Amino acid sequence: MILIGTRGSALALAQANLVADALGMPSELRVISTAGDRTDRPIPELGDGVFVSAIEDALRAGDIDIAVHSLKDLPTSEPDDLVVVAVTAREDPRDVIVTRARNGLRGLRAGQRVGTSSPRRDAFLRALVPGIECVGIRGNVDTRLRKVEDGEYDATILAAAGLRRLAIPFAEAEALPLELCPPAPGQGALAVQMRADHPLAKQVRATLDDEATRVAVETEREVLRLAGATCALPLGVHARRENGEIVADAALAGQSGIRRTRARGSVPVEVARQIAEDLQVVARV
């Protein structure tokens, strides 16, 4: 029996079940409460790793065999005793604007309140709709949708991947184009983490790892590492394979507006460094 550790939200459980089904082995989910789940403080104040540390500790203790994380929650520095054995095939990496009228970006007006705790989403959306007010929001997907429906917010921004995994429909007009709003590094991908010495690590990797997604998110996360490895940075990166090359688009919000760049190459770290240098963030390391 493979024991799979996960957070307890509906989305986290859905993601863990996707991994369990793909694994094709007898398995059982173990819900683990993380520091991020036990506080209502704004996410930017919590620092990196607050949604993964407790699950990693359970791996080390042998309480679970596998941890399933949203890859964008994982710090870019990997501990020596644990390894991401697999990155699953990526779901839709876009962001989705959900308003009460469900008419997406065209339904937003100056002065309206949009719920988001992401500095990236905050900065990019304010550039697209000058005069809107971005306000911190906490809670799972259903809670955030209800806060919009109840009028506490005029809109919120959610990951398309999460909506799809929860079978919550959205229209194409509600999704933000990647060229306008590139995602957080790793958004839409799941990380399957194990102890480095676990006897099933190689088998799990062979079963679950999607090489194209791994290369893409390695590129994105290396840009993040070069930029200082903090989720507080208003940085979006989207990498993928095109005609045998890695192609990465990135955007960084600053006081003078949003800087955008594109890089191509065959080696993730080289493509990432070109992006970081173009955005003038590599010196932050």
C-alpha cells in the first residue's frame, strides 16, 4: 500500500487522486495540515514553503511514501534527502478572471474590487484594467467563488488548472491569454515528491513523469531562482517545447510598467538565464 500525503482541500484531494489513479498501485490518501492551512494571514506574509513543509516532514518520518504538491508551492531549493521524482503532464496554465456576470476581463471596471493574494496577478491585472483595486483573499476555490457571488468582491482570479481539476466550467473569454499574463512558475503542474532513498522512486518516476512538462517547469523555476526565489516577486514565466526547442515567455511588473521578453534554446538553465538577464533580475541572486 502506497501512502500519499496531501493537503485537505477539495483541490488538493482531487490532485492527489489524479496521481493515485495514474500510479496504478494500491494506495491510500493521508491528509496533512500545513502551516499555511492553519492561518488566515495574507499569503505574501507567510513566506515560501508554508504549504509543503509539514508534508515533507511526514515524508522524512516515513508516515507517507509520496507527497503530491502544486508545483508552484514548492521552494526552488530542493532538500538533499527528498527529490521530486515526477512532474505530471501540465494542465491549463492560464489564469481565469471570475466575475459575478462571468464575462471575464471585459467585465472589469475601475474602482471594482478583485480578490487576489498574488503580487503577480495584482500587478498584471492593474496594468490591464487601470483603477481597479486588488484586495487580499484567502480560502479554497469554492470559498473564493462564493465571496464573489455574495458581493464581497467584484471578481477573483483563479488558476484554470484548479478549476478544470474540480470540474468547474469557465468560458474561454474568462481566461487571460498567456501573452498578457504569463503564469507563476510551475502553475498547472503537479510535483510528486519522495525520499531520495525510497525503493519505489525509480518506478514512480517511470510511471508518472512527463518529460516535456519537467523541462518547461525547470526552465520557469530557474528563472524564479535567479530572481531571488520569492513568490512576492510580480513575475510570470511560461515555457514549453516548440519544434524541438524550449521557448519561454516572461513578464515582470515594475514601477515603470511591465517588462516582457522571450528566449529560446535547448538547455533549461541557459534559457532561464537569458530571461533573467533580459528582465534585469539575475543580479538579485
